[in-house]
Amino acid sequence: MGGTDTINHRVINKYIHNDGIKSCQLMPGVTSFKKGSVWNTMPPHLHDRRMESYFYFDLPEGQRIIHFMGEPQETRHIFLNNEEAIISPSWNIHSGMATSSYSFIWAMAGENVSFADMDAVPVKSLQ
């Protein structure tokens, strides 16, 4: 969970994970943001051993989600609307923000299901 000083106060609900219902390769959940929070996962990270997909929802009419992806030294971004989805390969950074609070369903799949298995990417290294 983030803090209000980084405007990413969020609630992460994990549904299939090592400490709950177990799976050998799948880990889904839902993340929701408190009012006034818009950043998801900043600084960003990589999941070298698994991919992740996102389905964004609860985004008010006229607002947008900016999903950051690509390699840390060559990032890209895509603008998404409410109820749109994106797939992020393992070599992509995982980060996003929106112009309003929102929620998303996420699912990771790959060779492990350790929620903490990620490689942080320092913000100053992003290009």
C-alpha cells in the first residue's frame, strides 16, 4: 500500500497466491485507489519471470489511464479508457496512472507465484 505523499494510496486484494488459494502459475487480484490517488506502482518494476495483464474499470466518464510500458531505457505509454485491458510482457516495466481514481483487475502468469518476485526500476533510470 502506498501513502498519500506519493498519491498512490491503494488497496491490493490478492485472490490466488502462496498464502491463500494456491496455483502453480496464476496470481490474480484487484487493486482499487482511494479518492485523490492516481499512481500505480511508482517506482515501476519488472517481473522477469512472468507476464501481467490489466483490466481497468471504475474510471469516470471523460478520464484516462496512462499505462507505462517498455524497457526502462526506452519506455512507451498508452492511453486507455474505462473498461479497457492491456497485456504487459515480462520485459516491460509495470506502472500506470490516471487522471482520476480508478480500479483494475490484474493477473500474473509465469514460472512462479511469488508476489514479491520483482526487480525495482529506479525512477531516475527511466527514459
